Amino acid sequence: MQPKPSSIDFTHRTAPEDLPEWMDEPCSYEDFRECLADLAQVNRLTLAYRPTLRFLDHLIAVQPTSKPLHIVDVGCGGGDMLRHIAAWATRRGVATVLTGIDLNPYAARVAREFSSSDNGIEWITGDAFSYAPPDGIDIVLSSLFTHHLPEPEIVHFLEWMDSIARHGWFINDLCRERTPFRLFTVLAKAIRWHRFVQHDGPVSIRRSFREDDWHRMIAAAGLDRASVQIERRFPGRLCVGRLR
């Protein structure tokens, strides 16, 4: 049972090891697939794709290129973000190479099942830090990924993205606030989303971030604070990105 919002301290992040998400535990493929299907609906209803697409719009405006952009989505899950990016690229006339990477072996299977065979997205099971394509990577993205990590791993992720992404990187994650926690808890029950989503959504918010968290981790990664943008996006998102 989730605790009452009034009893939770939202001023501090709850570490993942102290508050597990059910989706991170061993489960059946059917549960994993149904959970990702409902998460895609959550993302549509909460306008979750807009911050990432806005970042890409800004990037191509300030860094136009005739070469295909290799975009890598780390922790891609069922691939709904990359499918929206594929549609964005078609609308904008931008040539892309799209790669989704996830450690969970179920993720690539779900992503292929949810995707059309002609969208050209490559789905990889493995550790993103070991991914080194011969032509390099232009943009690294993640969505609802970093709150799954302990802080030292997020710092390492920031260092890795900044070292490997030629044109920039963007993190699209949650903002740790009481109001989104309340609203999501009510909405998930009303719509009867998968039990993993009902449990993990509020947990994810408690494990997510505020600006001071990102300031601390950006400094720990040795990045120039002035070059990194931190922005709240309605509803309940806190995004972090850098353009080269």
C-alpha cells in the first residue's frame, strides 16, 4: 500500500535501493509487455514526448546537418519514444539512424512487437556504456530512465553522454512533487492501469528529482553548469540537456 502523500518527505529523493519498483524485479513477459503498453498510454496522456521533440527541434535549428543523425535512446523500454522520434523525423525531413538500448531482455522483444517492420529502428539488449558504433553517436536521449539509478550511476551516465554525444544529450524524467504524486495515484486507479504501473508510478516520483539534485550531479560529473539546461515541463517533468 502506498503511503499518504502528507506523510512523505518530497524534499529529498528516495534512493532506488530503499524503494524498489516492481517492474525492476523478475516478472513474466506478459506482465512486462502489458506494463509497457500502459506506460505508453501514460506518456501520451501526460505529453511526455513533447520535451524531447522540442529539444530535437532546437538542435536541428542551431546545428543543421545533411548527414543522418544517429540518435540513441538509453533505457528505451517498449520503444514508444523512438517511434515518436521516427515520426518527427519524417515530418521534419530529417535523416536519422535510431537505436534503442535496454538491459532488460524483454524490452527489445516488446519494442519489435509494438513497432512496424519498416521504421528502421534497431533494438539492442545490453549495456549502453559498451555500445560503440563505428560511426559514433550524435545524440543520446533517455526518458524515465535516470530515476531507476542510484546517484553515482547517474553521474557516470552524465559523464558518458557528455563524452560520446557529438551534438548533445537530453534527459527527460520526473519532477519530485506532491501534486503529481497525488494526481497519478488517482488517475492510475481510475483508468485501471496494470498493477505495476499503479505501484511504480508513485514510487518513480519519489525516486525522481528536483533542480538541486541535478545541480549536484552535474557538478560531480565535472560538467560546466552554464552549458547544461535544466527545465521543468508541464505536467510533472524535469528535463536536463546540453547542446554542443
